[in-house]
Amino acid sequence: AQRVTQPEKLLSVFKGAPVELKCNYSYSGSPELFWYVQYSRQRLQLLLRHISRESIKGFTADLNKGETSFHLKKPFAQEEDSAMYYCALIPQPGAGSYQLTFGKGTKLSVIP
Amino acid sequence: GAGVSQSPRYKVAKRGQDVALRCDPISGHVSLFWYQQALGQGPEFLTYFQNEAQLDKSGLPSDRFFAERPEGSVSTLKIQRTQQEDSAVYLCASSLARDRSNEKLFFGSGTQLSVL
């Protein structure tokens, strides 16, 4: 079965400092990876997915199949980035599985 | 509507009581998911509907959990004889597509269930 590991429960950085939220996964095939974010008192929402290769709110994430990682990065943290971040995986698209597997989440706190 | 709507927002139940949690997805969304999120954990998959068909219920933790979506829109998650370990936030999510991998999920605010 697939698994997603986010090793940091809490990450605190100063405003303007670089941010890296770590995500490692275990899955034998070719998964699709996502980052979801939950701001205070808001719903869980999609931040980005690896197939889109997009940058959202300055965040990027690269899938490294060799290291089975999908770390989320931003060069300069902003106070409004403070939130709970979840890495998630779905098994090989089209294989008939619809289950998103989430990590336990990392709480990012940006210090002014 | 404004998004995925869940009710009630909070539910307190006595152990052994039955509860029903409602999810109103975004109009026209084909796919509907239920997730369970325990304190300090990420959401865990419970079940998946495509229209009215329940295609996957492998995540339901026991036969006390039952979900339905009879007309392919509103869904209800029912938990019979609640136990303390059922205490969690229950999240509903919907998406437009049948093919899960190509469409993002829209989550509701969740129902926080506390079993005393």
C-alpha cells in the first residue's frame, strides 16, 4: 500500500526566508502527487499538482522519482503562507483507484 | 452554490447513538468522496461515489459505517452505535470529472463529530 510521509509536524521560518516542506512517498508505480493547503478557518484546498508543473502563490514542487520525494518550496516566505500543508498521492492514474492518500501534514508558521 | 456544504458543522453524540452526516456537493459534480480526519492526522479515505454508484467503500472502518447517494447529488454518511474512536472530522469532497486524476477536489468544511 502507498504511504506519504511528512517528517516535520511544525516548521517556523522568518518572513522573507526560503521555505521547504518535505514530502516523501512509498509506492512502486508512477503516482500523481499533490500539495493541499488549509488556511486558518478555511477549507482544505488544492495548492498544486506535479503534472501541471505550475507555480502557485510562488510555491513549486518537483517530483523526484529517484528519491521518491515531492518537496514544496518557496524562495521568500510571506506571513499569509502560514497554514497547514498536506502532501497527497494518488496511485497510477487510470488504474481505477481514486483514493487520495494524505500525509499527516506540516504546520508552517511564518514569523513577521 | 457556494461550494460543498456539510451539515451539521458540529455533532456531539453519546456512545451507542446513531448519527447521520450530510454532504451537498457542488451542483453537477459527478464524483463525491468521504474522508475521515482524526486529530493530528491527515484525511483518510472512506468511500467514493460516481453519481449514485458507490464504486469504492474499502476505507469504511467497520460495518457500522454506511454511505449513500441515492439520486447522485446529496450524500449521507451514517454511523451506527457510535464509539469514542469514531470522534473525528468527517470531510466531504466533490469533483466534476469521472477520471479522478485529472480534476481537483473541492472540500467541504467538514463535520466535527465528538462521541462521549
